[in-house]
Amino acid sequence: MTDYEDSPPSPKRYKSETTSDLEVSPVLTDSYQENSFAYERKIFNDPIHGLIELHWLLVKIIDTPQFQRLRRLKQLGVSYEVFPGACHQRFEHSLGTCHLAGELLAHLCQRQPELNITSQDILCVQMAALCHDLGHGPFSHMFEEVIAELRPDINWQHEQASIDMFEYIINTNKLKPFFEQVGLNDIDIIFVKELIFGQLGQQNNDQNWPYKGRNISKSFLYEIVSNKLTGIDVDKFDYFARDSYYLGTKISFEHMRFIKFYRVIKVDDGKLHLCLRDKEVKACYEIYRIRDDLHRRAYQHPVVKGIELMLKEVFIIANDHLFFTSKSGKCDIRLASTVDDMFTFNQVDDHITTLIKHSHHPNMDKAKEIIDKIERREIYRYIGDTHVSWTADFKKKACKSACQDIIKYCHFDESDCHITPNDLVILTVELTCGDRGEDPLQNMWFYTKVCPNKATRISKEQVSTLLPQTFRERNIRLYCKIRDQHICSIVRCGFKEFCIAKGYAIPKGSDQWIAMSPKVGRVLASSLSVVEQRVELKKSTSL
């Protein structure tokens, strides 16, 4: 992505020379046109969206050390270790999301001027889109799992860190005067935070409306950046297009077409919601199919998750021996404590592995050894996976117990190198359509060409009989830290026995596992039949 050519303006009003020959403004409301600052833009050249024009106040935020940190955070984290093209950063994703938020609002202003969307509304929504990922740590969502293990009591989320960093940027870089110049006040800052995080702290007096940044007449603005109702928002629009581009996979979803069919309509709950044209209903399912496909192909790729397991171990080991600088100048902040203060959190990015690799601390040898194994591609062996019920308990303690059970089914000879439960790792992978794993259509509203101002529901049965019956799935994956092929073959067969005994689906390709190791096949020929007989006996007893 090519940065803008001009520097951001001083607080004095000015006319941008950069965009004077390029302005093609939508038909906006009077309140938007009255403020000339809305047309003062800077241009970025983006490989996904082309030329992106951003307001100078947004550029002020971009040109801060805290926002520039996003250049050092890969969008897909560890996926880059498997997909060499996935080298894009959260920096460009944030700019792309901000651009799409502006495109959607420009469309609504043009088609529905009665919504009275103000220039301040537009700037706040774009600002939220720009800053929504400020709170991500090294290697994206993996860092949240590390903090959850090291400090389970704080329930840390990157969204909370995003609004903390947003506040820190404003205060540290003294941006308040620039906010005031364009008519943004403390309520607008609260509005931006609500768009990123959701409801903040104490609830509003109105029981029907929990937000303070905007009243219920602007409820639809809360569905643009982070849509808590349907999960369809401009954040997904950008990362679908951007991630698939850099992963080298093609998708059929056209986000700009989707945006053009949005309308705001008042529905039964008394609120204004973003509604879609009825003919785009299949595109809604396509969004969730693409999300599922990206998770299976890239985000939850078995090798990607194997490397994540190793890096989590590295971070947990390094927590007590890698320190960061506090505001007082002392280097005494542990990795897991960096989330408590944005001054220290700003120091943490993907380069943390380089710090660990070149550390001279004697207690870092194990962490350095794991990093060395990753670089040599000596990654934990992926054994296989199986489907389990959504209610099955596979928390940390249950996973440890399952590893012990799997080892009981492993038939080692006396000459074989035996393994312990610590050599096995069970990982739970959950895939859902939306946040709750329910039919996404049940929270969506549509309109027709004949009645464009009346919202209606569309049931799954009205769309197609070929749609999925369930919208969530839970798998458990087994990894082995020992890479020896013979040992892994024994573990694979033990995992198959474990799945049969528990009544889980037999892992894919398990018929070939025995064929790969004749010695193991001979040992297991009788034991598998015994297990299967026990299962049949249990079934007949229950009947």
C-alpha cells in the first residue's frame, strides 16, 4: 500500500490540493455539505480497493507511533508460516475497513437523506473502523489465548485494548484540539468506543437503548463496523477480499454489490436496522460459507494451529524472563502484564520472537529451542481429528484426561520408545455461522422491490432445500510432539481406538493408517475388534 503524498494539515482550515482534481462526491445531506472539512482528503493506493480517500483527522490518527504499530502485526498471524503470500498487515486492513465504512455511509446518504446522517456521524463510524484492531497483540488472536492461560482472571479481549489504545492515542498525541475543530466532543469519542466494543460500563437510563454515543434513531450506525446482530459488517467485507487475495484463493462474494443493496428500515423492535434486498438472501449464506472456507483452509489449517501451539509454549516460557519498559523507565513489565498499560503494550508486536531468539537469559533456552524447531519445520505432528458434540467438555483438564486415555489404547512394544500424556496435545476447533452458531437468517431483515420501506423476514425453507441443517461444528485435533513416524503411527491407531470407544466419528483416512505401518496393523487387528464388540454390547444394553 502506498501512503499519501501530502502531510496532514495544521488545525487551520485548508483546501486539499491532493484531491482537487479527483473529487467525485455523492449527493449528501445538507448538514454534510455545510462542513467543508468533509472534502479535505488524503489518498492511499490500496491493492484491494484502489484509491482510498481519507479525512485529514483520520490521517492524524494514522500518523501516530501507536497506529503505526499495526504495520508490525500480520493480519493472519501464524498463517504466514504456511501461506507465504499472507504477509499483509493489520495496518492496511484497518484502512480498507475505514474506506468501506465510508462507502456504505455515502450510499445511505445518497439514497436515504431522511436518515439525517451528519458529517460527525460519518467521521465517527470511519474512525471506529480505522481503530477497531488497535488492541491486537502479537500473532493476532493467538495472543489472546496466551493471556487467557497466563491471566485467566482478567478475561482480556482485544476489543477492550482497542478502545484503551484509541484513548491513549488521543491523549498522548494531543489530538483533542483537532477533534474539536471538526465538531467532535466527548460524546462522539464515547460513540467511537461503543462502535468498536459495544456497550460500555454503566447502562443508559433507557432500558430499550443501552448506548450513550447516539440515540435510538441512529441505531443502524452500530451495525456497520461490528454487527453484533448478524455478524455481517464492513470488517468482514475487507478481510474476505484482502485475505483471499493474499492467500491466493478466489471468492465469489462482491462486497460493493452488497453495500449498494442496503437500506435502513424501522422494524418490529422499534429500531432502525440495516436491511437487504430479498434477492441477496443467498449472498448472505455465501458470506458464511466463505468464512467457513477461510477458517478451514487457512485460519484453522492443521499446520497453522500446530505452529500456534508451539508459539504459545514459547510465550508462556518467556513470560517470566522477557521484560518491557514501564512509564517510569524501568524494564520490569512481564509479557502478560503489558496489556495493563498502553505505553507498554505499544512495545509488543510480531517481532517479539526475534527478541526471544536472541535473548541471553539462561531460562530462555527451551523457548529458543522451540523457535529453532519452527524455523527448521520440525513442527508438532498432526495426528488427526474427529467431530464431537457441541456440549462435550474439552477444557484443559478434560483434554489432559483424554490424552491419558489415548495412550492406554497405544500398543507399544518393549523395544519402542514410550510416550507420556505431555507428549500429546488436544486442540478444540469450533466453527460457527455467526457468533451463536445459529441460522444467520433469523436475525436479518429484507425488503422487496415492490415494498422498499417495509422490512420482512425470510426463512431458510423459503431460500433453498439444499442449505445446511446445522450451523456450528466442534472438532478435536490431536498433535504429537514427537515426530518419529513409527511412534506417530501407533498414536494414530490409538486415537482411532479412542474415538470408537467414545462413540466419536472415526478420523478421516484412518483406514490407511494401519496400512502405513504393518507392524502396528498386526498388533491392532485383534484389539480393534474387541473395542468394537464392547461398543456394540453397550448399544444393545441401552436398547
